[in-house]
Amino acid sequence: MAKPIVAIVGRPNVGKSTFFNKLAGKRIAIVEDKPGVTRDRIYTDVEWLNHSFTLIDTGGLELESDDVLLSHMRNQAKMAIETAHVIVFMVDGRAGLVSDDEEIANLLRRAGKPVLLVVNKVDTSNLPVSFYDFYQLALGEPVAISSTNALGLGDLLDEIVARFPQNEEEDYEEDIIKVAVIGKPNVGKSSIINTLLGEERVIVSDIAGTTRDAIDTPFTHGEDEYVFIDTAGIRRKSRVNENIEKYSVVRSLNAIERANVCMLMIDATEGVTEQDKKIAGYAHEEGKATVIVVNKWDLLEKETNTMNQFTKNIRNELSFMPYAPILFVSAVTKQRVHQILETVKFIANQHSMRVPTGRLNDVISEAILLNQPPSDKGKRLKIYYVTQASVRPPKFVIFINDRELTHFSYSRYIENKIREAFGFEGTPISIIHREKN
Ligand code: GDP
Ligand code: GDP
């Protein structure tokens, strides 16, 4: 099953971001040095027991200047209802019950999604008298926590994972390429999907009777089977908040989770925006293959260098995904549109490629000869051998003598050598060190 999404909603200052940061813990610090990905971060991965899920802090979506607080909170709640599998509704145990809480609760009660009412700022083991008022919200048993003191978090996580959807039928055959078309509103997602589906060799399949086909669009192209994931909102445009750009990030999370390949759409007339970076960062961190599709290329005044300049700018802004191929297309004139599915197929194959262990170790031995592993205080990193542990994305385990001696730049060097030898175009690679003694 795709990773479940948990959204935190609630009034400002109840402690949503404190809670988010507590759960995000180390992970955020690790990715912090990837420029562009982590600023104003609103989502993070959380591991709890045998579960892993994506946590979204809807409070991290800033107010626009003309937003009225209450309508802003309503929008956040609606978005959470639409996107999340479990909603954490946070209230403030010090402030007690206030009318805005009731407003949000009214929306959430009708959501048809599991909601957990969480009373934050209960910093000691005594429940405040006001705690009992929260039963009035009719959202079940409130869970008391203290985000700052990290009290009750384990129990809460248990309650959250207990509400995840059970064995949701997943999904498609292994060899069907699952594609998420992602990007902000008006970049041309529905135009490009329609253009692709109108291509000569494309036949839209007609799978009746599954719940999926309401939101996905399966089709074949020549011999190959594909499915555009979560196209309902894109093609119908009837969903809430569709045109609010900041929500496009959250909107994309589910589709990215379920896909193998992401078509990240960039508007040629605008270049890479902050929202684009966040969406791209998520696809990268989730280990999906990505092709960057620059659309509306027909609208640019072109000079000899335009494409190079644009490429440079993308590489700069999306520096964490140098592996992603870039296409410059127009959904209107159909320029280069035929390259899209070819590229999607190609990177889907790269994403699931397995390399022979012998060849892999030859490549690594040679790399070590060319450039010695780092050393510290007279002790040198020893690399014993490397194996590819999994695909989608390709993951390599390097057996070494001492984790303390590993260095980011050397891992990067090894990654580059692996890419030089085998390609892995369009896909992130993950490298893990394991001590062997
Ligand atoms: P948000 O607007 O909902 O994201 O709220 P913040 O996470 O920014 O927290 C608002 C304020 O409440 C900050 O001053 C936090 O330090 C404080 N706060 C958050 N969690 C707790 C808690 O568990 N106990 C106490 N006493 N204060 C908290
Ligand atoms: P979505 O919100 O991402 O699905 O974007 P749409 O497909 O609805 O496109 C938004 C607007 O951009 C529409 O008016 C389209 O006609 C226009 N558009 C989409 N692709 C192109 C393109 O390649 N060139 C030009 N000139 N306009 C485009």
C-alpha cells in the first residue's frame, strides 16, 4: 500500500508545528543541507513500530494577506479531509475549548475520515479541568499530550497507526508504469494529459468495476501499459482549493506516493517556483523517478541560448535532482510531446534496474583505487563490498569497517561512479552503510 498520510489541523498556536518537529526529529536536520527542499517544510516521514507515514502540518501553509483566519482554517481542514487518511485535530489544553475549535470540529465530523482529537499542552500528569469540555466536540475520546515535554506521544502514535486503512487493495500489475503528473495549477497538467491520451498509438483502457478507475486513467502506448495516477482532480477541476497554488503541494503527495514515475511540470513562462521545489523535493525523497517537463514552450521568445539558460536555471533550483531528464514541450503545438512517454518508459526501467553484483564491485574497486576513501585520526574507511539491496529506487548497501569514517562527499563520489557505469537516469539512488566486523 502507498504510505498513509496524516494531517494535523487546528487553530494557530495550539502547538502543531512543535508537535510536527518533535516527530520529524532527526530527519529534518539531515535533509536541511539540501537547499530548497526543506525551507518552510510542511511534510515529513515518520516511522513508528512497523509503520511509516507522511505527516503534514497544514499550519505550515502560511496565511495569504487577504485570508480571513477562519476561512483559512476551513480550507486547511477541507484539504486535510481530501488528502489525509487520518486527521489529527489539535486543540490547546491551556486555552480550553474555544468557538473556532467547534467550527473546525463541525467540518471534521462530517469528513468520513478517522479524526483524532488531541489536547496539547497537558504538560503534567494531571488533566486540567477544561480537558473534559473537549468531549463536547463529539469527536470521541480526546488524547492528552505535551509536545514540548514529549508526553503521550507514543500512545498517540499507536492511536494514529491503528486508524490506517486496512489492506487497501493495491493496485496494478508490477509492469504497469504508474505516472503522477504533478505541478501547480494552470501549468498545463490536464492539457498535457489530454494531448498524450490523444496520441495515435495511445489507447485509453476501459477497466470497469474498480474503485480506482474513478481517479486513475489507465492506457496503453504500443506494447506498454501505463496509468496516470489520480487524474480526477486534474481533469475535472471541481475539487476544493484547486486554484490555490500553495495547496498543490499537498494535493500532489498522494499521487506521488502511488506512482513510480513523476512528470514534474514547470511553466516555461514562470520558471521554477517555490511550490515546484517542494513538490520536486517530495518526489526525490520518496525515491520516485522524475522527468521534468517544461510546458508552454511555445510562449517563449527564443534565442539561441534559451534552452541552455533554462536548463541551467532548473539544475540550479532543483540541484538535488541532477539525474532528472528535462523536456521542453508545448501541449498546444504538441512540440516534442511524443518524447514524453518514451522518456517515462526509459526512466521507469532505470528506476527498477538491478545490476550484477560482480560488475558493481569491479566498479567500486576501481573507484577506490582512483580516489582513496577518507580517513580520520590515522584510521581509514575500508569498503569491503557493495550490493544492490532493492529497486524502485535503486538502493545500495556498502559494507564498511566504521560508520564514523564515512563522509558525505565520498558517498557522492561513489554514487557518481555507479551512475557513470550503469546510468540510473531519472532516478534517485540511495546508499546505505553497514558495519561489518
Ligand atoms: P502552531 O501555530 O499550532 O504551529 O503552534 P506552535 O507549535 O508554533 O506553538 C505555539 C506555542 O505553544 C509555542 O510558544 C510553543 O512553544 C507552545 N507549545 C507547543 N506545544 C506545547 C506544549 O506541549 N506545552 C506547552 N506548555 N507549550 C507548548
Ligand atoms: P492544469 O491546471 O495544470 O491542469 O492546467 P491546464 O491544462 O488547465 O492549462 C491551464 C491553461 O494553460 C489553459 O488555458 C491551457 O489552454 C493553457 N496551456 C496549457 N498548456 C499550454 C501550452 O503548452 N502552451 C500554451 N500557450 N498554453 C497552454
